[in-house]
Amino acid sequence: MKFMWGLLMGFALGVAAGLLLAPQSGEATRSQLGEQSVMLRDRSGGMTGDLRSRFTNLSSDLRNRATDAMAQGQEMYSRTKDELSDRYGKAKSGDL
């Protein structure tokens, strides 16, 4: 019982202190929170566009690199295949 009484007294004193020491009214605080949420939304919208453009640039760069690597691999495969075909032909004919 003493615990509950102490809990209720602590709650009441906390509410009273909060009301007495609040820097502004509840309406002003809600207004300020609304303004800050609009600013945060605008700021995050700009960040989203920036991140989207960075991702687009990065994916384009990676695609270009992959295309270049594929071209180099195909070129190397073709060159190696031609060299092996020539060597096989020479070995088969006895020119090696």
C-alpha cells in the first residue's frame, strides 16, 4: 500500500513539475513539432533524390565495367582458341 501511495505521489509531483517548468504551452510545442516534421520530410525528400541519383550512377558504372570485362574475356577466349587451333593443326601435320 505504501508503494502505491508513493508511486501516485511521485506521478503527481512529476506532472506538476512538468506543467510548471514547461518552456512553452502544449499548443506551441505541437506547432513547433509540426514545423520540424515538415522540414525533416523536405530534407529527407532531397536526400532520397540524391541517393537515387548516386545509385543510378553506381549501377551504370558497374554495368559498364561488367560489359568491358565480358568483352575482354571474349577477346581472350577467341585469341586462345585461335592459338590452340593453330598449334593443334601444326602438331597434327607434324610441323611442330
